[in-house]
Amino acid sequence: MLPLRALLLALIALTPLAAQPAGESHDAPRLAASLAEAGRVWNAFLNRASLSCGIYRLSAGATDGQSPHDRDEVYYVIAGKAALQVGDQRHDATPGKVLFVAAGAEHRFVDIEEDLTLLVFFSSAIPARGGMAAGPRPTEQTPYDEHSGRGSARIFYWYADSSAGQFTIDYGRPAWNPSYVAFLQKPGGPRWRLGENHWTNLDTNIPLTIGGVDLEPGLYYLVLQHDADAGLQLVALDPQQVRSRRLDAYEANETTGGTVIPLTREDAPHSGRLQIDVTVDRSEQHRGDLTIRFGPHRLTAPVVMRPAD
């Protein structure tokens, strides 16, 4: 007979999660009218993992008291007449206008001549901030604070009340930039850190075979290299060796050695940010795929997992 804890976990695992609908319909004028009736200015009516959306309403002559947000946002002006002040820039806010404000930017609506109704979209992505780009310029070893959203991809095993193993890839998500074209299309250049800011990590507590190459349980730093003969390759580095040299992820091009994993490259629909996925092959449960999407490129390698018996 299963212990109580195991029984509860099993029941939770078997309970279907309430799925959010794939599509929704909302009446913006009605939402705005309900705000006016309630004397409120904001109604967030949609909140998903990748996007949130709301109605913002300001009466004529009102003072907009909003402060900078940590995410990019887009305003669509449904009704009213005002101006949007973003730093020292000024933009008309009239029906039909689409207005963008970058994360962290000081902004507010001013000169509100007619009741203003706005449809507001917030990205869920929190862009990187700080670092050397924020200054000051170093004249000696200088500390910098840096903040960025991270992506994570994981495959884990679970049954009853225990796991037979898992592996996770944790990575920064840089935006695609044309400067990456040369690296991805021309071999022989320096290694790339395959991410943003901190190292991209592969952490596994089970043996893996990726692209036909064995990896023992452990923590690895991942970088990308483009070999003249073999093409694009993933390299799994020993973090101890990297730490002993005090290398930052910005210095990925100074790393040497590591376990080299072949990748297959093909053209793909454009991905605006780095996206790493690991997926299970349900026809052969101990097999799966590693997929790296960036710009117009898709890099893949098969994965074999060896969980505990």
C-alpha cells in the first residue's frame, strides 16, 4: 500500500490541469465603460505567460501618475485626445495611433483634452539591463550589476513519489542581431557563449548522449563553435576549468577543450530571440531532441537519456 504522501502526489499528478482557452474574445468599449462606472483607470483582462493586456482610461484634464515599467509596452488609442511624453519625445495620442514605450523609460500621458481610452499590451519578456552598457567606462577592474530574464528547458522523469532523473538547460535569451550572421554562416571564428550575460548551463543528474556524444552527470557550460570541416558544434565545458581561469561568459572565445557535440543546421522561420527546447519522443521515451532556434537558423541534435532503474 502506498504511503499517504505518495498517494497524494499520485492523485495530484493524475488530476488534469485546467487548460486556458486557445482563443478569447473581449469587448473593449464595454470594458472601458465598466472602468468609468467604477471610477477606476485600469483593468487587466488578459494575463498569459507571454503577454498581458488591459484597458487604461484617463479622464479629460487628469494627471497620469504612472511610473516606468520593467517590460516593453504598446498602447493602442481607442478614443480621446492627448499626448504621450516619453523622455524628451512627444507623440500625439489620438484614435488609431499605436505607441511604443521601452522598458524602464519615463513616460506619461499629458494634455488630456478628451477622455482617453487605451488598449495596452505588455510583453512578458524582461529585457537585460545594467552591465557595462550602463557605465561607467572601466579604467580598472570595476564591478557592474546586470539583470536579465533567463530561459529554461528541462526533461524530467516522475512516477508515484520519486524521480528517476532530469536534465536542465538554463540560458540567457539575446535578441537576434545581423552581427550573428557571420558566425553562423562562416566557419573558423571565435567561440560564442550561446546566450546572454551569464554562461549557458547544462545540469544533468543522469547520463546523456547528445548528437552521439556521451555526457556524464554533472554541470557544464555550453558554448558554440563553427568548425571548418564539421560545421556548427556545441561544446560542453568543465566549469571548474573555466572558474580556475576566472573567465566571464563574455570571454567564451578564450575557452579551450571541452566535449564537442555535432549539430545539424537548417533554415527555419525567423526566431527573434534565442530559444532552446528539449522534447521527448513519445514513441521511444528515453529519446528526445535538442533544438536551438536563433534568427533564421535551427540547430538540432538527438538526445538519449539513461535514467535510474
